[in-house]
Amino acid sequence: MGQLYYGNSDTRIDVPDRLLAHLKVVIATKLRRNESFMLSWTGDAADGRSSIWLQPAIPLRFVFDSADMEILNPQTVRDMANNASSSAGLVVSLDQEIPQAQRELRAVTNSMPRIKVPA
């Protein structure tokens, strides 16, 4: 279980690592573009729904329980980004299952051969 720290407070929002990895990409992309939006979630200890307003001036910290990086589902990231741009903002359930990607995208590393393309 990862944590999202919002603002300068020690208060944290517990979020499963897989969901947090997807949220991190969507949130970072929106904030990098100076786009503010509402993030709401259900499924935490309190009944109902909680919401926070995300904007570039408010510090955020993402803490993951696992050191392993999640393989993201591109469709889920697109869906979340589209929802974040809606008037309702991004609404997630902390217990939602995120499907595995149909195909995995692997990062290029030094151990992998590089393809040379003629100039």
C-alpha cells in the first residue's frame, strides 16, 4: 500500500501501489501543463467520498511500498486523464482493479541491443 502526501501536512492518503503508479503519471502530466483539477476517491476508512484540489503550487509526494515499478496500462492512463479533464474531475475507487496491459512496453536499458538506423 503506497501513500500520497498532499501539501505540507503529514496526513497521508493510502493508495494501492498499482493505482498510485497510474495516478502519478496522470497527476504529473496535468500539473506539468499547469492544469489544476479535482481528485476524488472512495473506498478509504471513511464512508463516502473525499476530494482534494490539485494544482502545481501544492507539494505532492508519492511513496510506494514496493521498489519495483508497475507496468502501466496505457488505456487506463488515457481514461484517467480524460476524466481528470472533465468538470467532475478524476474520481477513483481505492479498491478498483486495474487490468494488466494487453502488451508490455519495456524500457530500453544498456543490456538491450540498440538498433542502428541509417542517417
